[in-house]
Amino acid sequence: MMYGCENWPLILREERRVRVLENRVWRGIFGAKRDEVTGEWRKLYNEELSDLYCSPYIVWVIKSKRIKWAGHVARMGEGRCVCRVMVGKPMGKRPLGRPRRRWEDNNKIDLQKEGCGGMDWMEVAQDKDT
């Protein structure tokens, strides 16, 4: 599931879907729980699932890998193809409507949540990765 997650432009709806999938997998692993009062079987709540497994949420792992990949791309330099693709602006007409969220936009939002809002994402990613 984590293959290629460094390049996923996760939007809020997709983050929610990944969280739901993660909880569904954990529910399948841990199974149901017998209610102490009624004696009936029930599904585990999300808080109970997070108490049972002590690993970070998959969305956090994806975001940290994306910032790590940004540092890798930033260290490559402007001459490499990967850096030109990630940083470059495409030529030609763009489609009508609101532009889709790009990989670079997600990096800026993630770094802004960490408190590095006004800085260039390439400089911050280089510092965070080392």
C-alpha cells in the first residue's frame, strides 16, 4: 500500500479514505469484542483500535515520506530530470475550473502545519531530511 506514496498528492477526501481503509484492516486483524454489559459482540471503535496498535497513522507516514522525498529531489539540483518535473511549470493551455492540488502544494501545506510556513519548501526539505 505504501509503494510510491512519496508522490501521492493526497487531498482531504483521499486522506479520509486511507484512514478508513487502515481502520478496516486493523478491525479485520483484531476482530470483534464482547461487550461487558450486554454480552453481545460488537465492532471495535477507532479509539480502541488505536490503543491496540501503537504504530503511527498511515497518513502521517505518507506525509513524512513525501517531505523526505522532497529533500532528496531538492538535493539533486536543477539539472536533473526529476527536479525539473517536480519544480517546472508545464507549457500550454490549462483546463477550465479550479486547478488540482499539486505535489508541491501538498508539501507547502504539510510544512506550514509544522510551523515552517513562510520558508521555501526546498530549503526546509533539505534541512528536515538531514
